[in-house]
Amino acid sequence: MSVLIKPVFREVLLISLFLIFNVTIAQVTVGNGSYTTTFPGVDSAGRNSFPSGSPQLSGNATGKPVPTNDWWSRLIKEDHADNLFNYPMTLKTTNQGLIVTYIPWGPIGDSAPIEVGLTGLNASMATASDHSDWTVTMNWNDGSHDLQATSGIGMPFIYFEKDNDDIVEIKVNSGTATISNELLIISNATSGADFVFYAPVGSTWTQSGNIYISTLNGNDYWSMAMLPQSTSNVNTVAQEYKKYAYVFPTNTTTAWSYNESNSKLTTTFTVSTDVKEGVETNVLLGLLPHHWSNLSSSSPTPDEYSYDSVRGELKTLDGNSFIVENTFKGILPTLPNLTQYSPGFNPADMDTKIALIENDQLATWTDSYNEGQVMNRLIQTARIADQTGDIESRDKMIATIKERLEDWLTYQSGEVAFLFYYNDTWSAMLGYPAGHGQDNNINDHHFHWGYFIHAAAFMEQFEPGWVNQWGDMINLLIRDAATEDRNDPLFPFLRNFSPYAGHSWANGFASFPFGNDQESTSESMQFASSLIHWGTITENDAIRDLGIYIYTTEQTAVEEYWFDMYDRNLSPSHPYSLVSRVWGNAYDNQTFWTGDIAASYGIELYPIHGGSLYLGHNQVYAQSLWTEMTANTGILSNQENPNLWHDTYWKYLSLTDAQAAIDLYDSYPDRTLKFGISDAQTYHWLHAMNTLGTVDAPITADYPIAAAFVDNTLTTYVAHNYSDSPITVTFSDGFMLEVPANSMATNRDLNITGAITANTYQANENDTVNLTTTTTGSGITKVEFYKGDTLLGEDTASPYEFNISSIALGIHNMYSKVYVGSEFINTNVINIQVGDQVPYSGTPHTVPGIIEAGHFDYFEGGVGQNISYYDSSIENLGGFRPTEYVDAVSVTNEGATVGWITSGEWMEYTIDVATTGCYDIDLRYASGNTNGGGPFYFEIDGVKVSSDISMSYTGDWNNWNTKASNIDLTEGIHVLRFVVTNGEFNLGKMTFTYNALECAEVGGNTGLPFNFETTPVTADFNNFDGGTATVEPVVAPQNIGNSSNNLAKIVRNGGQPWAGAYLNLDDFLNFSSKKYITLKLWTEAPIGTSVQIKLEQQSGSAASELTTTTNTSGEWETLHWDFSALGITTYDKLVFMFDIGNVGNGTSTSTFYFDDVQQAASLSVNDINPNEIKLYPNPTNSYLHVKSNNIVINKIEVFTILGRKVKVFTDNLSKLNLEDLKSGVYLIKVQSNNGQLIKRLVKK
């Protein structure tokens, strides 16, 4: 079984402001979603953070959203910035002013040839006092002196201003300085670069050693320029540049426009100016390669001098504006369903690969980046399931995505995971749990949110109207990463995307010496594609066009600076055809986790999806890069390497040679899948590309979700219509494609359908099975019937039928091909099971007795997947029972164990129970996860027969402990199913011992109040991080002031400062009527010891905690915690953390006795005693029976876990019909004159 990584969702019905620990919880409701404006606190591992300090802004920059992720972003975080690379210059701020130098490649180091300042200036920091699309103004102010310097990308000039009474001071540490009237010329200052200072006309410079000062002839402005590196006559060029010296930029703007009819994206760059003196009005602009190679025919051209830069040739333009024109070439949500024409494609294999993923859950321990990857894995697979008609699998994955995505988009007070927090200090939306510095450094927001926005577009596609409830929260994420509104009150303009650099920057504060950086351009492009999908499906043209602008522009930058497609930007000595990291003043083939060149290639390609077609636009480059990849990695030899992502490589190869990619895929079925990869999507992608050929990039369309492909002379036109009405998509070669509403269409579609059925889906060996294919449409010439890739037979007349006589043991995957001449479609796939599930040894396991986890049942017809077990990965990582998918391992002294357990998996054991009654179970387990593992539970005949069982951390995956629990069993032979809610543990022997006639009722054995007289027992406690809980008799001195027979004790010894234990409850806590949790406590710990009660979710990571302190020592006292602000909750885990903040030592001061844990202080209505009402069966398929003792029930209401009322019953209350409820978890509210009772219900 494989390991993934996380919980739940809920709807916020009220905005509440309340105090906990003197912290105001501010919740902002947005549609059905919400976020918090108060930091929610850290999780159990100490995660969740935000940037330290406050933005170092001044002047015009104050009072506006804080810009991050730019070339100058270090300036706003640190007192001084030493990594400002504007092309062509390198800048560094100090207390005395600005160091200006030229560094051809790499960090500034100790280079300081020229220092620009004011006499007497000594400012402790430089701030950003203004900024525009590609310029920043730096400010130094020490109370007596004020200096400003404005610099912009591609600008060979820096523009300075000062107070009237300040004196300019230039310190020349390197080079030859010459005064020429108002010009100060510094030749060969560093790396052969020459610089010129331009004081106002009539000014003079005075030299004292290597220091030059000027009063600027009573003015307060001056500028400096770096001359082109090729300059041979410095004085001549210095005079030529003088016409630009007094034209100061005051603003820079970028404006884009998308023309649907011709797919042209036009971007206009404009500089607003302030002419300080003279008659000249133009600045000198440096255009980067992605600019000058894509200029509009209506744009002025850069015909002045050129500079060398780390980004290639910087061509200069005498002017204040230029226009770039690019062509958007279309994207798709997925490739079309034409795989049937690819030789070797097997619909049965496709069906099996989908089935391996359909039940996957999203892990409860994850972060915003990993979450996005795994959501994308499910999304890509669900789209394929939809194409193949596997609606059941599709809907399972939709439900999984929906639940988690909506959980992220909703904040609930007290939770610390799966939420968004707006930090107004830094004008950023932070997602918790974060990853890769998304929170504390504002890194990678476009990467992370791209996955979330893509998931939102997916939800709107398959649940139309979803946008009406959740769309505004998604739009907030878009605004956070890329608001197009310069007046947005919350977020900075285009946070991640640099309009002039042409690409995104990932690092929030440019925290490395090489400048800002971006690694994964493919994930940046995915962000842009997600905006295109979201904008199109929600009919928001502004967001659509924003996505097209970023996508199309960034593609040109990727092709220039990462791929160097035209051999003009990377150094001739660079050994590879691409780079994986572009820095402000460098590039390399490292990644942030390894130097392996395999990862360098992969990170520029992953994830490949319908928005990745740009990778195949330049076929010559793609073929050349593939050849290089084969030479530098083990891709052709099927090398096992965690940094070599075979699926990603193969999908890239398919853009030029799909059959070669299929051959590689077929040669390596046992590979380890990269996290976030779907084998189903790889299989589908390769065979779809094999049918389509290659992307025909010159052909564009007047609709953004469209593309054309060519295979020799056959062109395939594809479009997906997100709208509710049919559309006609016109391609640039004149072809017109009719696309039905909410559908994908191609010009090769057949107007027929087919569905296969069987007279039975579970047969005995040698039975006869009848297959029938039902069709619609005309012109059908025949139907072929297949088992896997084997043709069984055909029928040429309706009804289309085929009979299988004497069917063999096994799982038979059947489908049909429905033909119209030589063209055909594949039907759905059906599975027919022939054979039975059989006990491991041939006879049932005897209970009482021992069952080894690896001795699960087998299927007599072959692999037991989906029959005797479900495993989330086909790869078997264990050596025991290697022909099955379950990762079973034989461990000395533990027997046949099962490892790599993950959520959604299950195994079945046929058992023979000797006597009806309650059985104790001792479960051997190991967990190397510091948060422990589980929960899991047991079922018989689809009915849950145990409580949820969780495991604590054992220190290592090979350190085995015993977990005690119990279970009710009925005499006779049954199939016992072990069901995993969450993994992160290995399972060993299960020892069943007869105990009593009946266990405590499942669903009622652990719930408030409890006094430890009968329940809970020691086995119910789950210990963590150095805490050990037991239930034991009351003895002296604890019997003084406590007349109970039993109490609970927690001893803290080593581990973590939060060591403790928790109890899983069988119902959600409800504080609407009883606001306090109270308990009696006895400890010898000193007065003032912190005692924390924390509420958590068994199936989620939301949490709420309160802390109080002890008032006595060595005697009993009653403590209470006020949770009234929570109301009705989804918390069903009670965590005890005594002396939190200190590491225990096992002595009497680290020992805590407690008793009588309950809710108290009813506010308005008394709760019904849970024992007075019985609800069964729970879980239920259809009807729920309600049995009350002496309670007259008036009304029963059913709520979703989000709090939405879905059913109300006022009569016939003893038997409730719940057949029409969807599968899931609900809340049942029973009301009577005596009060109310809220219980959890599971609908199967």
C-alpha cells in the first residue's frame, strides 16, 4: 500500500467574533466559504507561520497592498538589499546609499566600485517609497538627509533625487574618474563597464581623493547610466546619452488585450515621464529577447545600442512605449477520447487503472502544495473516467475533491488546518498547512493556488452552479497571486508575475544572493491555464484574458530563458539545453532538493496536462531535448531513481513520438510512481497522443479551450465547450467545429453510442454468460465483443449479442467495439467475477484466536483486488504474498504483517466465531509517524462492529506495540473487514479473546460524561509524544475528596512539551446548551501549572484548544474550559495535555490524576441522555430505526456535516426513510420536550 498525506469540510452559518486567550477571532464570510483575518495558531507539529516584521515601505508606497515576489523584494524585508539586478546593473543598498556595479553573472559579493550617497547620510535602512510595473524607488532617510533612487528592469539609467540642502557624494573605489562639466565619467569601473553621472546643466563636481561631491547647481535631481559593454569611445557615448539623463520615469504600466477572433495577445508597455530640464522627452528603454523577438508591426523597434545581460541581448529603444504581440495557441482540460485508434490500447486496462485510484482519499497530513498535486492526480483521472463512461468512479473522485476543496475554502474557529488566513500586514492570503515557505516567505502562491483553481474549474464543470457558492473564494486566490486591479485594496498588482521580465518569480522576498528565482515553469504555466479554464467556465472574460496574457507571455519567456530554444541566451559553455532555475542574475540545473540532472528536466515538465501543449509547439527543440534527456538520464534503461519521473518524461516524448513513449511505458510496468502522478492519466495520454499525432501549433481557434493536432495528413480539431449552449469553434485554417453544450468534441467523433451489459456479474466456473450491447445512432455495421485485448466474437445485426459458454475462473473485463465502417467507438467496461473469496488457509480463522494481518482472504480466480481487499497501489512493496497488491511483509516474532497502509484501503478475513459476545482484541502495530496512525475500524456484513481505533507513535516503523480494543461478534462464520480511514501504521497480529456477553454499544461507549467506572478504559486512551494514560482504582491520597472507584492518570515522561493522551468520542461535541467542559484534577505539580483541553476531529485536522491553570497542589480541584463560542461542532476527539509547554520527567510533578469529565452549565435547554435514544443501524443503507425509552420525540432533523438541513420528520418517527440521501456523514437532531440529542449518522 502507498502512503499519501490529510480531513473534512463544513459550512459556516454565522460570522462570530469571540475571545479565546484574549485573541479576537475574525472570520470573513465569502459566499459559502470564509477565511480568517486572525492567525489561527500552529498545528501539532509547530507548522503555520507568517512573515516576520513589517514591510519596509515609505512615501507613496505606504497604505497600499504590499508587493512581493519581484526583483527588488528583498528591499521590503531586510534593512538593506544586496541582490538587486535590474539588467544591466547590479545594485546594493547600505547605510550610506547605493552601491552600483556590473556583475555579468552571479551575486554581488564584495564588489563596490561606485557608492552613491549624500554627505553625512547614515540611514539604518533603505525603504521602498514607490513602485510601478517594473520600477522601484528606494529611499534613505536618517532624519537629516533624504535620498531617492529609481531603477527599472532593462533601464540603463538610475534616477536620483534629494533634499535641496543635501550634497551629492560619489565614492569611486574602482575605475578611472573624469570630470567633464556636469558629467562625472567613470571608465572601466568593474568587469569593463563604464558609468556616467549626469548632474543638472551648469553643475560642477569637486574631487577630494576618490570622493566627488556636487550641489547640483541648486537642483535636487541627477542620474547615472551604465554604458554598453562594447563602448570604445566612452566620452562620445556619454554625450549621446545625455539626452536621456533628465527625463525621469514617474510610472510604468503594462496593458494587455486579447483578440478572440485571431488569438492575438497584444501587450503595450508605457513609461510616464517627468522632464527635469531640456527638450528631450524620451527615456532609454532596454528590451529583453522575449520583447524584441515578438514586437508588433505597429511598435517602434529598438535600434540604439545593445547590452549583454544574463537574460541575453538587451536592445535599447529611444522611446516611452512599445508593443509586443504574441499568439495564444489554445489549451484543453484533457486529451479527447480517441484512444481506440491507438494500437495496443486496451479499455479493460484503462478501467483497471481508474479503479486503482477511484477510492483514494486525500491525506490528513499534508500541505498546500502536496494537496494540490494529489487533487490534480484525481482530477486528471476523473476526467478520463467521465470520457469512458465510468460515472461511478468519476463521482467518487469528484466527491473526494469537493469535500477537501470546500474544507480549504471554509474557516471554522479553532481549526489550524485546511483554511486560509489573510495577513493584512503583508497583504497576503496564506493557506494552512503551508509548504515550501508559502506562508512565512510568501513563496509559490501561483504554484499552489494554480492547483486549487484548476480543481475549482473541475468542480464547476461537473457540478454546475458550484461557482455561485464558492466562486468568490476562488477569485480571492486569483487576486492574491495575480490581481489585475492596481487599486485592489487587499492584494498587490500581479504579485507573482513580473510584467516586464515576462515570467513569474516564486520567492516572496528574493531571499537568495543571486536574486529572485523561479524553478518550475510548468507549474507557473499551469497557474495561467487554470485561470483560462476558470475564467471560461464562469464566463468571466477578465480572468480568462488575464490567464491568456500570463500563459502566452510566460511561454515566450520560458522558451527564451529556461529552454533557450533559439541558442541566444545561455552561455555557449552551458552543458544542457535547458535550466531548471532562473535567478535574478544566474541560472543553473540544480533544484531545491537535488543536483540530479534528471530532476532538472522533470521539474520543467511536471505536471503534464491539457494546458501543457506548449511543450510540443517547437517540434525541433522537443526532439532535440528528448535526445539530450536520454543521454543524461537512465530513462531508456528504466533506471529506478526517485528524481527520474518516468511518466512525465514519457508524456513529454509523446508530444513528438507517442509510439516510442508507449513502448517505454510498456517496458516498465513496475516503476514507482512519482507523488501526484496518475498511471491512468499516463496510459490515456500516451495513447491519445498516438492517435492525434503532434500539436499543430500554427492552427489557432476563436475559442480558448481548443487545439489542433496533425498525424501525417490527418488533422484532428478538438474543443471543449464549457457553456450551456452549443457553439461553433472556427479554426484559423477555416475549419468549423460544432461543439455541443458542456462537452468536448472532435471532427472524428461518431454520432453513435454503445453500452455493454451481462445477464450476471458474478458467476460460477463453467457457467454461461450472455453479453448484450445496446446502441444508438445509424450506420452501425457490426459490434465486436472483447475480453481484455482478446476478440471473443462479433454480431452484425441488432440486438448485438454474444454468449460465453463455460466461463473460466477469474475477473473478466468485457467491452465492445461498435463500428461504422472502419471507424468505431469503445463501450463501457464491465467486470464479471468467476470464483469465490476463500480463507487464506482454506478454512476460516478461529475466534477466539490469532489472525496475522497478512493472512487476508484470497480470490480463487486470481488477484483479490476489490474482492478480498482493496489496495491503493498495484505495486507490492512487501515480500509476503508477492502476487497480490497488498504490501505484506513477514517480520520475525510478528508474523505476516501489512505495511504501507493508506486511507481507503481494506482487507477481509473469513472467521468462525465460537461464541456470541464481546471479544478483546490485542492489535500489534508500528507507526513511524510522530502523529501516530489510523483510525481504522472493523465491519461485518457492511455493519460497523467496532469503534474507531487509532495508534500512537512507536518511534519507528519497525518498533512494535500493542493496542487494546474490543469488538462484538456473533457465533458462526462471517467475513470480517478491516477498514482504514487513515493510514500511517503497519499492522501485525490480531489476538481475539472472549470477554463478556456484550461490549459497550458502538456509538455510545466513549462519550461525555464519563467517570471511568465502566468506561472509558485504558485501552480507549491513545498516548502521544511521551504521555501515558491508564485507568486504575482510586487509592490514597487521591481517595481524599474523591469517592469514585476508578480514575484516570496521565504520566508525562520525556517526549515533547505537548505530551499527553486523547480519547476518540462517538459523537460530535455540542456546546450550544452546555458550554463548559469540566473535570476534577489532582496533581503535585506546582500551582499555576498549565492544563489544556484540545478538541480535534478523528477524520480531520480542525482543532480548538483552551488552557487554564491549576489553583492548588496535592488535592482535588475542579477545572473548567468555556467552549460556548463553538456551538455545534464536528469535534469528536478529546485531547488532554497537562503541564503543556514543559517536558515531563516521570516524577510526581509530571503525574496527573483526573476524574468526572463532563459538560456542564446548561444555558437554555437540557440535553437528552444519550442512553434514552437508540438509532440503528448506523451506518445505514436506507431506513433508520429510532427507539426511545420514556422520551416522547416531537421532531427529527437531518443536517449535512456542513450544517445544511436536508430532512425534517414530524410523524412516523420510529422508522425514517433515508434512501434518497447521498452517501456521507450527517448529523441527526432528535427533539423532545425533555431537550435535544445530536448524533452522527453514516449513510452508506
